Amino acid sequence: MKLNSKMVGASILVVIFGGILTLTALGWWQTGGGGQGKGKHGETASSESILVTNLYGKVSAYDQVGLTIITAEGQTISVQLGNSRYNQSVGFAPQVGENVTIVGFLNDLGLFSAVTVTLDSGQVYTFRDAATGRPAWAGGNGKGGGNH
């Protein structure tokens, strides 16, 4: 059987959607089906490990707390970054049309949260801990004392 680009693209989409569904089911199972009892405004609790995945795409919108990308397959994905004051303090300001690589996870509300975002320039911005998903702007007391 000869593969063409449409078949390969469709296969990639099936794998991505399958992964998203698996992550959503895993999050549902880990939280006992509720998902909102952690009190962290949709953030994964700091004592749990998370399953991260990579996204690649072109920025189509940015609003200080999140961005939207369009993948090579044409899929539009919204990405949560978090606290706007933190994002400004680290100088995060992607441009529409800029390619980005995002390492992130589906949080307990089923939304994609960025751990890191790498811009075209190679600059890497960190938004959450890669092992726990704990926000970089959270306070140092382990209880999320920062502004969410």
C-alpha cells in the first residue's frame, strides 16, 4: 500500500486525539472522577506526577494568560500559560505567526497547560514544574501561595 501525505496526516491526528483521550481518562481516573477538588484553579496538584507531551505549531493568538496555536495538520489548540504578571516578568511575548514547541499536559479540567514554551529564537520559557505541573509563579511554601 502506498502512503500519501493525507494518510500520514490522518494517522498523526488519530494518534494525537487518542493520546488526548487517554490523558483525559487518566486524569478522570486519578481524581476519582471529579477533577475539581484540588482547589488550584485547574492546576495539577504539586504532589502528583504528570504525563507531558509535545505540541508544535504556529502562534495564532496570545493574550497574556494563554496562547492558541495551529498545528501543521491544521488543528487549533488553546494552551494555558497561567499568571499574566509572571508571564510579563519573564518577558514572554510570542508573535503571531511564530513557530513554537510546547511541552505540556492536560490538567485536571481537561485543558492543555504549558510546562515550557520554546520560541523560534531558541528561547525557552518555563511555566510549570515538569515533574509535578506546579506553577512557576506559585509561592515557595508548597501550597501555591502565588497568584493563580
